Amino acid sequence: MEKAKVHIKKNDMVLVIKGKEKGKSGKVLRVDPEKGKAVVEKLNFIKRHAKPSQQMRQGGIIEKEAPLTLSNLMVLCPKCNKPVRTGKKRLEDRKSVRVCKKCGDVLDK
């Protein structure tokens, strides 16, 4: 499978624009560019049935976050507080950073 173009990084605030979680936002916990998916904090919960084991003494139903497709997420700009597309810009010290397409603010620290 082809590697997806990643416009989202860990710890970004994102907004879900498609699917059952549409309109909700959260912080990105993990990004998997190979599969083109990201796990967002407290969104897209699934239930898994687990047997008791050495690591988990108590079996039962576990709720955890499932990955969302990257194309269904948009970065929230901290300055304009809106979902935005991102662009790339090279700074004076030759470092490449992501910028907000609406206000031009730098998204990377």
C-alpha cells in the first residue's frame, strides 16, 4: 500500500469532518502514515472483549479509541481556531514548518 501524505502530527488538535464523530475535536495520540490513519483522544470508541490473562487479571469488555482515516481529519489552527488546510514554508534557518493557509500562522513549534 502507498504511504499517505501526512498533514497531521502527534499532539495536533484536529476536527473530524466526516463519519459518525463529525464535528467533534480532539488531540492526536498516534499517527500511522503506512495505513493513513490517526488515533484521536476520546473519539471513535470501540468495544473489545478480552479474556483474563497475565497482563490483565480481570477479563471483560474494554473500550478504546480506534483509528480514524487521515482524510476525515482537519488541523485546528490555534490562532484562528478554525479547521484549516496546511502548507509548508521554509524559515530563515532552513527549517521547514507547516503553516495555516488562512492566517499564515506557523503550526509547528
